[in-house]
Amino acid sequence: MQEDVNRHSHLKCLKKVTEKHVKDLCTKKKTSLIKGMKPKAKEMKPFDASLVLKDDGSIGFEFAKNTFAKSK
């Protein structure tokens, strides 16, 4: 099941999701924060986000509040 989700996912990031993430996504419509997702675009930095199951059945991201904070 896990491999099937990863292979057919339309999400543009490189990170394996765990079986717990899949269960939470199906039952709670949201996963816990997944750290270190790597965008396929190599010039972009890794990011932290939760996966969210939308009403139309698609999957999106919910980013951590400090994901885009600039460092001084």
C-alpha cells in the first residue's frame, strides 16, 4: 500500500511517507508534520509540511508556520 501511494502520488516532492502517515491522511484528513521533504527542483531547499486530504480527493500541503521565515 505504501509503495502504491508513493508511486502514484502527484505530489512534487521526494520523501517516502510511512504507513501511519497514510492512515492519518485517510482517517484524519491530515498527517503530522513531515520534515525534510525534498522538492524535485534541485535549486529549491527541503521543506517541512503536513499532507492534507482535500474535499475533492486531491492531496495538498500545509506548511509549518516557520517554513518560509528568513534567517538574519
